[in-house]
Amino acid sequence: RAKRGGKACVAIFDDELRRQAVARQRIESDLRRSIEQDELFLQYQPIIELDTGAVLGFEALVRWRNDRQVVIPPREFVPIAEETGLILPLGNWVLERACAQVAEWRSRGLSHALSVNINVSKKQLAASDFADRVQSALRNHGLQRGDINLELTETLLMDSFGHGAMVLRDLEERGVQFHVDEFGTGLSSLSYLNCLPFSALKLDPSFLSSLPSGEANQATIQAIVQMAHARGLKLIAEGVETAEQLEILQALGCDYGQGYHFSHPLDADLVEAYIEGKPSTRRAG
Ligand code: C2E
Ligand code: MG
Ligand code: MG
């Protein structure tokens, strides 16, 4: 009896795995087509200077509107794109679109400094033509120093240190800045901060989720602020959802924030209205 139950379990497990594999394959082929047919789009979430409320810039976040007009969030397809290598065409599309958008805002006479943060994944950084791609995107759209910041996670840095470091220094000379995404979650040594050209750390939202109650958490954030400032880095808190969290972050000396308290990610055509009347600020780093 027990044996029969075991077999049934294996069968169910097999079915589930097969179902998942089919679903992934479906997403992969749909996504491949969607990249070619321009069914991806970017939303832009403002990054705000905490003391002044000024807009520093925006993070570009990719979305996928499939043929049934359903908008799929990146957590459901970016990991699959990373596994299948589709992240390369996807990442190139994001880079192009974000740079084109900055150029368009500029040409419409937006006086704001408006830098755009672009997320970069491991395979992109490892690709031999990555630096060239970034440079030609900057050149093709007539962008200037400081117009784009590339976001890299700590985990990504640990794995691709040698080649990645060269690419980062090369791009830094051409006016690109780098932010550490999901800072504080990577269990990594901080030594990479000594030799890589970062200008800001983006504090992972998990640090904020227990505020205001967690005193230990406040002490941790304060220590991170001090460490960042001692190294000449700015600190951007991600996932700021309440006025209370904002107040605490200000008191702890955090420089910038991003989160629903300020704004959800916006469609590109809403950005202009959003920043109207808001001051712009100097760039981080
Ligand atoms: P991320 O780079 O850390 O982006 C921040 C995520 O937090 C975004 O989720 C954003 O919508 C969400 N968020 C913003 N404010 C709040 C808040 O107050 N509370 C909470 N709970 N969440 C907030 P999204 O857009 O779903 O993106 C998820 C992740 O997907 C990103 O995390 C990034 O790792 C990845 N991703 C997004 N766009 C791209 C892209 O173009 N390329 C690559 N490689 N990855 C991307
Ligand atoms: Mg990011
Ligand atoms: Mg982040």
C-alpha cells in the first residue's frame, strides 16, 4: 500500500514537473516573439532626494504586454530570460529604449537632470560586446556623462569579478555610473567596493519592511549610511511605502528614496506631468 502511494506521488511529481517545463517553454517562445514584435515596454519610477523632495532620476523597469493584453511583471519572465539567454536581446532592447527615452525627454526641453537607472543582469555584463553596446547607445542618442546609471546586484559582482571589473572601469571613463542593487542581501564581502567604481548603494527593501518598530534595523541602516558616506557613496532606500519610513530614513541620514510613497512606476508619457513643478537635483556621486 505504502509502495503504491509512493508511486502515485512520483507520478504526480512528474506531471507537475512536466507541466512547469511546458509552461516555461511557452513563456520562452512567447517572449522571444514579443521582443521581436516590440511587446515589451518600460515604466519609470522616480528616485527622490529625501531632504528636498527633488527628483534625481528614474529607474527603468521592464514590463511585457502579451497578445492577450495581460501585463506580466518582470519577476515572472526575467529569470526565464536569464536562464535561456533571451536576457541578451531583452537587455539590449531595454538599453536602447531607455537611452532613446532620455534623449526624447531632453529634446522636449525637460530641464530636469533626469538620469535613468537601467538594470543589468549577469549574462549581459559577461557578454563580450556589452561595453560597446552601452557606448553606442549613448552615442546614438547623444547622451551625456551621468545620463545613465547601471544597476548591478552584489551577487552578480561576486561571480563575474575579473572581466566585469574591466568593463565597469572602461564604461566609467565614458561617463556611466554604477549603483549596487539589492544592497545588503548578497552575503558578500564588501571588498568589491574598494576596487569597483560605484557611486551609490540601493538598500534592499527588506531593511525597511520592519520599520518603524525594529530598532535593530534602524541601527543597521544607520551603520550602512555611515559606511556608504565614508566611502563617498550615496545611499538610496528602496521600497519606501510610508511617511513614517521616510521620516526615519531622513533622520538616519539616508540620501535618496524610491517607493510607492513617492510614486508607483509610471508610463513614460506620465513622467513629464509628474516632474512638473518638482525641483530637480544634482546627480548622485
Ligand atoms: P529592482 O531592480 O530592485 O526594482 C525594484 C522593484 O521594486 C520593482 O519591481 C518596483 O516596481 C518595486 N517597487 C518599487 N517601489 C516599491 C515599494 O514601495 N514597495 C514594494 N513592495 N515594491 C516596490 P518590478 O518592476 O516588478 O521589478 C522586479 C525586478 O525585476 C527588479 O528589481 C529587477 O531585478 C528586475 N527587472 C526589472 N526590469 C528589468 C530590466 O530591464 N532588466 C533586468 N535585467 N531586470 C529587470
Ligand atoms: Mg533595480
Ligand atoms: Mg532594487
